[in-house]
Amino acid sequence: MKINVKILRFDPAKDKKSHWEVYPVEAEPGDRVLDVLNNVKWYIDPVLTFRRSCAHGICGSDAMLINGRNRLACKTLLQDVVKDGGSITVEPIRGLKVEKDLLVDMEPFFDAYRAVMPWFMNDDAPPVTERIQSPESAEHMDHGSNCILCACCTTSCPIYWVNGSYLGPAAIVQAHRFIFDSRDHGAETRMAVLNQNTGVWRCRTAYNCTEACPRDIPITQLIEEVKRAVMYQ
């Protein structure tokens, strides 16, 4: 395939605002968008900046806006987003400060993650064996356990774009994982955080987050379950 890769570039050392640059490349239909970006960086423009790590959809570090939709560059095949002779657009995810090119400042995202205390809380004396949990209880928290913190959901949320203080879908999903863990004793503490004006009540059920999730987590459903838990606590 011969395609044009249109990348939104920004260098704080010399640019006042972002601008588009287009790179013609040759690739295979089965190549990933990440492969194309690597090609541009390695052989055309070595100062192109973006995050990537495992390249297998596990680390979540290469979330980008590809053809106007939040995706992981390492899981997006060219054949799914462009035809021979066509163009693809690649931009940084929205709602977070752009540091350079496709690289954004993830600290506000992880601040929200830390705010919901995403760790096991139980002050009881450890049992002789493991803490037992039924298969049904484990299934209830399975979806939240699949989150890879890529920020695709949070940065697809229009509420997050206009109100950066909103904890966002990813943080609420992480809270869900522990609130519905039958072995954890920190549910009330977390729900107190989520019941604030920056918590679950900011959600307007737009479903952008669910559509953006590369792990197929039913995020809107989990947020609604947390809302009900907060209401009925």
C-alpha cells in the first residue's frame, strides 16, 4: 500500500500552535499504525515524538487519536483505517496537555487514578490460607481488572475535555474493581471520593468511553453500577 500519514505536530521549542505534516509511506495492509509511525521516526523524521513500549496492547502507552477516534496504535491495522492511496490522521489524545507531537502529560490522568485509592484495603489479620472469594464475586470485578490505563476512555469523554477536575471513566473503573471486591474493606472510603462533584455524577452517559476502550470493557455499565452503589450505601 502507498498511503499518506498526516500527523499533528507540535514542538514547544519553536511552535506556537500545532500544525499538520504529511509523510508518504509504503506499508502492508497487515501493518499496524505503530509500524508506520516507527517507519516515519526511524527513516524520515527522527525527532517525531510518541510513546510506545510493549507493542502488543498490554502496556497501554501508545493511545492516540487515529482518524478521529481514540485507539492503540499497536492494535490498529492499516487495513481497518485506510485504503491504498488514502490517508490516515494521527493526533495526540485530547484533554491532556501536549508536551511534544503525540506525547501528552499523563500526570493529571494518574492523579485521578491515585485519588480513588486503587489498592487492596483490609485491616483484618491475614488468614492462614488465601482470602477466599466466590467465582460470582470474582466475575463481578473481572471487567475492571482488565483495564490497562491507556486513557483512551477518559480522553474520549467530552466532560473531561471541558472539566479536567472530573476523575474520568478510567479512575471510576479502577474504583469499581475494588468496591465490588468482596475481600476489600475500603468501599465506603472510595465512594466518599466518588460522591464529590468531581466524581461519578459528572458522567452524562455519552458512551464515548465504552466505544473507545481497546479492551472491550463495558465502561458505562460499570460507572452506572458505581453510581447505584454510591446512592444506596
